[in-house]
Amino acid sequence: MAPHPIVAERKLEALRHALGKTVLAALEDDSVVEILANPDGRIVLDVQGEGRRDTGVRLAAEARERAIRLIADHVGEPVTRDDPRLSGVLPSGERFQGFLPPVCPQPAFSIRKRPAVIWSLADYVDQRVITPGQRDVLQAAAEARRNILICGGTGSGKTTLANAILAEPAFADDRVILIEDTPELQCSAWDLAPLLTRRHPKVIGVVDLVRDALRMRPDRIVVGEMRDGAAALETLKAWNTGHPGGLSTLHANSAREAVSRLEDLLSEVTARPPRRLVTQAVDLIVHIRRTRRGRSVDDILSLQAEPRGGHSG
């Protein structure tokens, strides 16, 4: 049963009080991308176009721990000494990651905000993140139902670029299954089924949801991030067996290194990582990085000689 509105409001008020004025103001500021509360209490903001900025404000350890436990209660996941980590979503939709001792000296958390405005590929050209030629390649890949892997480091803008590609008209009339740990991706498709993993009470991972997605008549399967070998293997198998036009992200330092990174992940679950599966399933690798002047797509690597086409049955 859903909690009584009065009870829910009391819990939200307690959470607002624990987070404090600085964090609440940052949540309302569209220029703030991420909010970081460090173990020493320091509140750091990642501001679009500026990078990280120390607010000069410190949040008490008691307030940080209370915020983590209130959010744990909201998402229904226990935080204990045996498992002092929390991944969840705030009531307003932001991604939350929290840590308690003993994995860190004092309570710490980060809040990754969903973008207030979805950039288009045209916006990326205007901001000189991509060139007109790169835009044409990405649009053609989406139209031809090529499988796209976006790679880069932490905070490089992989998810934002993924949203720009998912906003392309090529996705609009397809049935798209979105699989994520936290809801960050948005898509132009009107026939859309977003699925979320969970850790508690029964673990439901990316592997489970990809397998389930195959029974939901998908045209395209989109996975928020390939984090482990099992998820990578299941996603590549799905893309390679009648469900082209997928998209995912991966941590890698270059487009070419993404191939080795995928093989490393696959080696977690297979004795001999099948490079052929990688090169057959992934058509295009896009590398985006963060520079002092902002984001930049510095490489687009094609692994396929011919573009894919057609819809899955």
C-alpha cells in the first residue's frame, strides 16, 4: 500500500531538512549537473560549462547519514554495515549514490540530475561538440539501424549524447525497450517500455531485463550502460540476433580502447572472449571526452563495412 499523503509529506520534509538549503537550491538550478557531498562535509557542485565548484558550505555528518537513510527508506533498499551502499532515485527523479562507513570515513553521497533540456545533435554542432560531418554520421547510423556504443570517462557526457541520438526521428516510430539502473535516458519513440534493474528484495539485473525484453517484441534494445561481462554478453547477443538499432554506453578512454574494454568484460564470463561477437554486434563506437572548454566528440569508429537495415520481426 502507498503511504498516507501526510506520512509521505512528513518524510519529504525530513529529507528536505537533511539535505539543507545549498543542496535544495542546487536541485532547482538548471545549470547544476551534479551535487557532491564529500566525507568531510564539503558540498561540491558540477556546473555545466564551468566544471566543479566548491560551495564553501559543509553539511554535517548527521545530516548526510539521515539523508541517505531517508532515501533508502523511499526506494525500499536497506543500508546496513554489511552493505553500506545505496543506489537509488530521489522522489523528484535524480540519481542518488550514497555511502556510509566502513566503506568511507564519513557519510558521502552524489546526486546526478536529469538534464532540464534534451540537447539535439544540431545543438551539439552549434556548441562545437561535434562537427557537421559527425552529426551526419550519427544520424545516418540511427536511420540505418546500426548498433551504437558511446564511450568516454566519468562525467564526459555519454548519457547526454545518448539522449540526443535517442531524440532523433529514426527512433520515433520504433518500439524501444530502455534498460537502466536509474532512469536517465529519454527517447522520441511513442511506443516505449522503460525497465529498471533493482537490488532488493530480489536482484533483477540487466541480464534478466535483456532476456525479458526479447519477449516484448522490441525493435530496438537500449541499455543505459554496460557495467559487467554478463550484461555486455547478453546485450551483444540480443543486438546480433535480429534486434539491430540498439544503443549503449561504456567507460573507455578511446573508441579503439572500447573494443578491448568490451573483451575484458566478456572475459569475466567466457574463457575465450569472442572478438567476432563484438565486431559483428557493434557497428559504431563514439568517443566523447570532457575538456577544459567543454565536451568534445573526438572519434567515431566504424566496425562494420556495411550498415544494417530493416526491422526485426
